[in-house]
Amino acid sequence: MEQLGGDIVRGRLLPGDVLPSEEELLSRYGVSRTVLREALNVLSAKGLVDAKPRRGTIVRPRAEWNQLDPAILGWRDDPAAPPGTNLDHLMELRRIIEPSAAEFAARRGTAEDHMAIASAYEAMIKASDDIRAFVAADVSFHVACLWAARNEFLLPVGHAIRASLIASMRITNRDSKQNRAVTLPLHKAIHDAILARDTARARDAMQAHLDDTERRRAALMPLAEPMRKATKRRGGL
């Protein structure tokens, strides 16, 4: 499933392509017929392939894929792929969703939601120079803000983009000094506005944070290429 799914999402198998025959796939992967069919069923459920009588299993158009499926997002994060495109799309998605979500979080968030946001922010402070811990806390902060918006349709989006969000923050948040000087104050502004139930300020604070993220990412993307190559040599992070 991982190998076939990765080949499809990364463009090694294109929409309209017919997968090799069942016998060829059994020989290639050295698995049982049951395992192969189960893998194809999973890929079909994700919208990637469609089994056609007498025609075989065909790769479906990209518009029919479940793009927010965590596995599909994971296959997009290919160390061999040119950097930038996936993160561009992620930033567009964040700009569409997160400012409005912060506004709703300020309006609808419960005391428990506010505690989760505050806890994630405190974890960012405590992480200090530990970049991995800082990024994990940062992701938790944004997921908590989405949760506090109290819209169930936002939750799958937040969980689905988690892996891509971590990949993005590994680029934009790898300078601990800048995290303390810039990232923390921007998150504090979001934190304070949501807890104060100031909807307009919450929206503006999230927008300001995303503007800063985009500026930092644009400045650092040329530096991401050597990191991408190193990651590829190590077999991924």
C-alpha cells in the first residue's frame, strides 16, 4: 500500500494509468493475494484507484483523491520532490481557515478549550532551545485553536495537515532565538485575544502570525534544498 500509494501520489503512476496485473504485483512485492487485494481496497477507499472489470485497476484523477487523508499527505512529503509546492498549498489552506477559526475560537471556545490553548503556549515557552519540542507544542497550539472554534468540520482538517504543518515549521521555526523573539510574541497575541474573547483581535493576530510565517518561509526556502538532500540521504526525518 505504501509503495503503490507513494508511486501514485508522487507521479510515478499517473491518472489513467493501469496498474500492473495482479500476478505481476504479487511477484514484485512478494505478498499473498489477500494482502495485495487488501492494499488495493485501502487505496480505492482513499480515492486513488478504481478497479474496472476487464480493464484492471486504474489510477483515478487527482480531483477524486481524498487529498486530506493523512497517508496521502504523508506520501506528498517526498524527500526526492522539489521543495515548496506542498508548503505553498499548506500556507494557502492555513490562510483560508486559521484566521476565521481564531475568530470563532474567541467567540465559542469553552474554558477547557482556553486551557488547552494556554497549555500549548506554555509548552512552547518551556521548550526553549529544543526545536523539536517547540514545533510539537506549536502544532498543538494551532490544533487547539481549531478545536476551540467548535466546528466539527475543522477538526479533520487540523489533524490531516499535522504532518505537513510539522514539515513547514521545521523550516520556519528552526532558529531558537527567532522563536523567542518573534514567534512567541505572535502566539501570545493570539492566545491573549482568544482568551479575552476579542474576535477581531484574534483574527488579526492569527493573520499577522501567518504573514510572518510566510515571510520567514520565503527567506528560508533556498536553504531548505540542502536539508532536503541530506534528508534523502538519511532516508527521511
